Amino acid sequence: MIVGWLVGDMGRAIREYRQQLQLLQRRRAVEELQLARAEERLRLSREVHDVVSHSLSAIAVQAGVARLVFAKQPDQAGAALSAIETASRSALDELRKLLRQIRDPRTPTRQRRRRSATCPRLSAGCAEPAWT
């Protein structure tokens, strides 16, 4: 009778140990997933910062050049304004790419565009909404 009780008690102890081990493994997996998500958010935030800061610096320099040469050299001012336009469009394109990485990858691009196309545009001259 004592042997039967010992075997039963040992079986219960092994079951509890396995359950605790499984619970620990699940917790560890959740923590690793949360850490991976946090690292990805940090990486994306650094990329957004780099894109925005570089583009704004270039835009500020070109705007300063355009302001200084506007009256005396209108061609050079026009080139500086063109560089501002190019830099700002490039920055917007990079930000769109980064934001697409953040969005749910299961949502097809066409569906996102269709959804955004139904939104009113901010200006009548806008060829494409800024959020697509």
C-alpha cells in the first residue's frame, strides 16, 4: 500500500513539474516575442528619425540658399526650390515605405489603397493622397 501511494505521489509530482515547465516555457516565449517587437519598433523609430532629420536638414539648407539668391540669381533659386521639392518627396516616399512595414502584412496593398482612395483628398490639385 505504501509503495502504491509513493508511486502515485511521484506521478503527481512529475505531472506538476511538467506543467510548471510548460508554463515557464510559454512565459519565456511571450517575453521573447515582446522583446523582438520592442527591438523592431526601436529599429523603425531610428529609421524614421534618420529619414526625417536628414531630409529636413537638406530642405533647410536649400531653403536658405533659395532665400539668399532669390533676387539676384532666380535660376539658382529655382534649382534650390527644385531640390527642396525632390528632398521632401523622397522623404515622404521613405516614410511611406517604413509605415508599410509597420502595417499588418496580411492586408494587401491594393486593399489599403482602395480604402485610402475613398477618403477625401486634402487639396484638389493632389495627384495622390499622402497616406497611401
